[in-house]
Amino acid sequence: MKKNEYQVEDRYRTNPLSHEPGGSVVKIHYDTEVKIYDKVKNPKKYLASVAHKINVAGIRKIEVNGEPFWEPGPTTWKLFD
């Protein structure tokens, strides 16, 4: 099954910095979809913040600027602490 991949629009972004040019592109892969966030200024801080709002158990992989950043494993959840 191909995952639906979509860009999260600025109108859904609450941090004013997310509306300014520059930063990283973060892709969060779930079972059936991939959400793409652009203009992320501090990916690790952003992902820690997002993790408290979403179901982290549903995340399969995270990429930052096309590079692997996180995949599930026995000790990797510390990223979100």
C-alpha cells in the first residue's frame, strides 16, 4: 500500500517561526501517511514538542532534510523525553 504524503500547510502551524523562510524539512512517517513539515528551525526541539501532542507509537520513521533521524527501537524513545 502506498502511503499518502502531504505537506502540512502553514495555516495549521502555530509557531510564528514556522512561517518564516529557512530551516529544515521534517517528514514523519506513519503506517498509512507521511506528514511533511518545512521551515522547522530546530528539528529536535520541534519533534519533542510534537511527540507530546501525537501518538508516538504510530510513528514508523522520521527524516530531517532527507536523512534518517529516528526509527523505533528499544532506546530511541528518549528523543521524546
